[in-house]
Amino acid sequence: MGIDKESEIEANLQVGPTTLGMVRIFVEGDGLEIPMDFDPDEADEIADEIKAAAGRARATAMKRS
């Protein structure tokens, strides 16, 4: 499955700090748990990438309407 493919998979996403000073992204769904820990600088980079993708998605949606 690629990033631009639709999916029927449902999952829960949680994001928060750990007691060790890391940022955890926790994905849970259909018997699967994926904890991913990042140092704060990496988490900032991920947040920037998500914001940039959101901006591109908005631009694409505006073009289609």
C-alpha cells in the first residue's frame, strides 16, 4: 500500500511525551500496537512535515473544487 492509496484500515493515534524525555507516537489498531519514540528535535521535524503535507493537501483540494 502506498501513501496515496485509500484504505479501510482503522487505527487510533496517540502522541505524547514519555518519562524519558522522548516524544511517542503510538498507533493501535486491529490487534496491532506500534510505539515509536523520537527525540524532541526529530518530533519537531515530523511536525513540520505534517504541517507541510496539510498545506499541500489543502492546495490540492482547492484546485479540485
